[in-house]
Amino acid sequence: MSSVQCSLDEAINTIVNYGLARTSPFTVVLIEHLHGVASRVGPTETAFAQREESYIMGIFSNWTDGEKDMHIEWAQAFWKATEPFATGAYVNYLGEEGEERVRAAYGINYQRLVALKNKYDPTNFFHLNQNTKPIAL
């Protein structure tokens, strides 16, 4: 078995094991196949850089029981266990994970977005969601 196949098997086993151990019946693990038209556009043609055919996984921990910490810890442990298999980030699935993950989401386009931010929003007025900060700040 090749190392790629071992890694794929390991990734699938990790996803299955964490899915089975989820801490809430309201939690969702979403795996989407990114292909077709999205993969026919060059990585620098839009802000979204992940254009090679791939899969995107979102870990969405949801609960109603008030045990917030337990559910968040499960989601963070799940991410940490699958991070070695990740090649980037999908900006629409990010929470409050920090600037490094925003950079990963935009990849090779991040500096171009900073330049646009410098030009059109140098005071960072539009700072909510997954913010690309202007250099001036």
C-alpha cells in the first residue's frame, strides 16, 4: 500500500472515529467534493485559491445542553487530529481561529487582498468575519 493510501485510510479512520464519538446529536461533519467548474478556474482568478479538485471538511459542533466546553473541546480535538491531512482552509467554515487560518484560506491570494484592503479600507472599517487586515494597522 502506498503512503498516500495509508494517509487516506488514516484520514478516513480519524473522521469516522471522531464522528462516532461526537458529543451531541446536533453536531455535523460535512464533507464536500470541490470539483467541476470550481476546479476549472485558476487559483489567482478570484480570492478563493483552492481550485484543485479536492474535498472540504467542516466540523460543526452544535448542542442544546449547555455543556459548551465539552463540545468545543471535541471539535478542537477533531480538528487537531485531522490537521495533518489538511492542505488549506475554507474561509466560509472558519470560526474565530485567527489570522493564520485566514491566510491559509486565501493562500497565494492573501497579499493581493491586503493590497486591496490598503487601498479601499485602510482604517479596517469592515473588520468583521474573516478579516484581511490592511498593512497600515
